[in-house]
Amino acid sequence: MGLIDLRDATSLDPAAAYERVGAPVALFVYRHDDGNLRYTVGVNPWVHSAGEEPDLLPVIDALATAEFAHGPPALTPSRLPGAENWGGRSAAGGSPWNYGSRLSIEEVLSIVAAALPGVSVRESPSTSQGAP
């Protein structure tokens, strides 16, 4: 899994970021306006053949459960519309849009790794200094 830290970046070309990290799954980290972190986890569209992509729904479910454990504003431990929690689909998902996430980068990486056995983490060089 590629870790793409964009907390200090001003812009991003997602295609270039996926290409640079070259991992099957990427975790994008941003700053949320309220000070929390904001995350997007996505399947790299250039690494897999059709039908071989990992399913991120178990990852998003595990992240939603972990977010809910921190209490409100998450309303349920599920990725349901209106739950104020993680949401997404099989190819991509993200943290709550209105407040970011209370999970640390390390927690998110650990949860993703547990939900996708065999996926290791590698950080994309220089994405934290600006857009790739």
C-alpha cells in the first residue's frame, strides 16, 4: 500500500500520485479544515487487471467501526449514508467529509493492513513537499 502524504501539498494529480507510488492500494492523507486528518483510500487503477482489484468494502467497514469507537459525531459503526462515518465503494472510500477523522495515520494503516493481508506500506517520495 502506498502512503501519499498531502498535508502540505497545494495541488494533486491523482494519476501521477498512483503512478509514483506504484502500489496496488494507496492511502491519501490531507489536512481537514478543523485540524483533523482527512483520508482517501483507493485501488490503483493501473496495477490490476480487470476483475483482480482488491475489494475495499471490508477496509471501509473496519475503518467505520474504528471511527465509531471514538464516539460522536459518528452515529453508527457502519458506512451508511448520513452516518457521519467512513463511506465509499469497492474501489475507493474516505473519512467523514465534515470533520475528517479522529484516527491517526498509524491506526488507518494498521486497519487497512489487517483487512488486506499481504499488503505492505511504502511511502511515496516527495509528495509531502508538493504535488507529484
